[in-house]
Amino acid sequence: MKNLILIRHAKSSWDAPLQDIDRPLDQRGMKDAHLVSLNIHDFIPKTYIIWSSVAKRASDTARIFAQNILYPLECIVYKSELYTFDEKNLEDIVKSCDNSIDNLIIFGHNAAMTNFVNKFGNVVIINVPTCGFVSLQFDTQYWEKIEKGKTKKIIVPKDLK
């Protein structure tokens, strides 16, 4: 059994003229990241690894979650390939995960997240919102063989407010 949790980065700021990859979280994004991360304990496995996009908004979201779920910050793996908006690229990255890992949490971007969960989950999600949490389960022992799985849990900030 393989378990994948996809978390879209929290709301980012457009206030400063920065390159897309350098945009930080805005105040709402920081609050939402804390809110969601403090409400996922029952839905994350006992052991897991965290991968994050190198984009500032995604890596900052990953760090907030890691602090709140007591995951060592130095163990977050930052992958430039996760700075993608394409679900096929995201699929390739997920399928590259070592099969000794059963539980993977990824912080990334839309439209890759929404399209991926619709392709591989059994619940249609029109849009994974910023700071949206989607847990998928696959009945396989091999990441490279994942196909249609089960959508186990969806958490979005507005449902917690």
C-alpha cells in the first residue's frame, strides 16, 4: 500500500515585483498553513517523508506544516522538479519515489495538484485551493505502478474556519 498526501502551497503574495518562484506567503497564507497543519494529525501516517517544491511559497508552507506536525525541518527534501504546474511531471516525480517509502507528502502547485488528484483519486475536485490537503491511497507496493486509487481525505482551509 502506498499513501500520497498532496498539499498545495498556501496563499502567496503578489505585492512585490518578484519572479514567480520567489513569491512569499501572504498573511492569509501563513494563517491557513497553521490552521490546516494543526488539523491533520489524524490523517497523516506514523512515518513519512516530505518533498517540497523549491518555490518560496511552497517551501515556506512545508516548513510551517513540518513545525506543527513535529517533522524535522532538516529532513524536508527540496526538489526543483516539483516547481511544476503539469500533472504529468508531478506523476513522473511521484513514480520516481523509492519503493521502500510507503508514505509521501508533497508540497507543490496547481494545476498539477488538481489534475493529479482527479486522475488518480476517486473523488472529483474542481480545484484544490491554496493550502488544500488531499490524501490518496494506492493498492500497490510500487510507486511506478500507481493507478486509480482512493481519495481518503480532503481538507481545505475554508472548512476549518
